[in-house]
Amino acid sequence: MAKRIDSFDEITGHYDVVLCDVWGVLHNGVEAFANASQALAAARAAGLAVVLITNSPRPSPGVKVQIRGLGVEDDAYDRIVTSGDVTRALISSGPPKIYFIGGDKDHPLLTGLDVERVSAEEAEIVVCAGFRDDETETAEDYREELTVLAARHLPFICANPDLVVERGHRLIPCGGALAQLYGELGGTTLIAGKPHRPIYEASMTEAREVFGEFASSRVIAIGDGMPTDVRGAEAFGLDVLYISGGIHAQEYVVDGRTDEKLLAAFLEREGATPKWWMPALK
């Protein structure tokens, strides 16, 4: 069972680099968690490099503006690597005629790339940044559309592998839910964000530019998402600090407190072995 800590500075002496999830750890989509920003700023002051690693489909400059607007402090991190950043390389290497699924806010994912947005009938590949309207839609609303695309054997690039995120106190579906459905329909999905290696490799490169050389044993990954943050970091060989108060809290939180037996059972069911855990980063 992971060891509970009460303050992040209890373990920062073990590490040189922090790879920290954003949504669910630093903010909830509505407001920033001040204690989390302060914890990362303190780690940087102690000499650690902090790279934010997020499945946002937006390129990193847009995420920086977004999280600053929510109240995440600039001194909480050194660099940002997004799923959008690493997905742009996937898009660039594929055929240029794309069928795009996403909202207006997701268009920067394609800015500057030599691609053409076309109809589903003309498309050679699908690029999904997320739902067109994540406030009202579910994955089932896309079943008919995705069935037609999968029948044409079009590869499906997903720029946001998250299944859900918290927005305030609600769970909001993400592009990963559409990628999951596409796979169930027999389609092929291409993903570079968490839990896949490309986003971790890019994050380690950014960390080396800040810190210099370091051993992978001196890297701690922080996150609240089991299929993305935890599985991705563990598969990459990194220690994990699991934030239990995030999207899986309903599995083990009783009367506002984490039941450690229920948490242990949840981690065992998931086959996850984080080294540390805490309800919220502070």
C-alpha cells in the first residue's frame, strides 16, 4: 500500500524532477487550488525542476494562459508539456485531409500545420480534440458518426486521452471517451498523451533542459487519474504520488474522508502501486 504523506515537502528530498498533472491537481476547471501551486513553488525553490504534464489538447502556450486565468501561479512550474504538443507531431506525420471533432476552443491544435479540414466523406484521417459541447453531449451522441468513420478504416488521432475531468463538482467527458468508443467499433486509435510514452519522453527532455542530467529514479509523477496519470507514469518506470481527492474519490471517500481500506482495495483492483498518496497536493 502507498504511504500517506501530509505535505509534499516530506518527500521532495528524494527527487530532482516533478512531472505534475494539471486538471484535478492544480485546478478543477473553475478555480485553482492555491495549496497545490504553493507546494510546487516550494519544490522549485528547493532546487527541483517542475514540468506540468497535461492531456489538454491545447498547445502549451494556450494552457499557460488558461491556468493563469484560473489562478495557478507562474512560479509553480518551469515548463508545460501538453497532449496537444505531442499530438501535433502525429498529425503532421499523417495524411493532410482530416475530419476534425472538437469545439471552437480546440482549433489552435491545428494552427500552422499543413492540413486541410474536410468532410467525413473526403477525410483520410480523424483528429479528435474532444466533444463539440462537453456540457450536454455524451459519447453515445457520437456513435452513429463514429460507426461510419470506423467502417471506412480511418485512423483516429485523439488529442485528449482523458475519459473525464472534474469541472467544479461535475464530471465532464473528454476525447478519450470518444477514442474508447471508436476502438470498440473496430477503429484504430493513435494517442501520444498520457498514458503513452511520447508525452513522458517530451516531458523528460524539457526537464533536462531545466535541471540537467538526472536519473529516472529521481523523478516523481503526481496525478489523480488512474488510467492516464498513474498507469502512464508507472509504465514509464516513475514513482507516483497519487492524489486521492480527484476523479476516483467516490470509490473510497466516505463522509468526506478517505477510507484507507477502501483506497487499498481500489488500488489493488486497478493493479496500481503508487509510492505515496495524499488527498490533495499541499
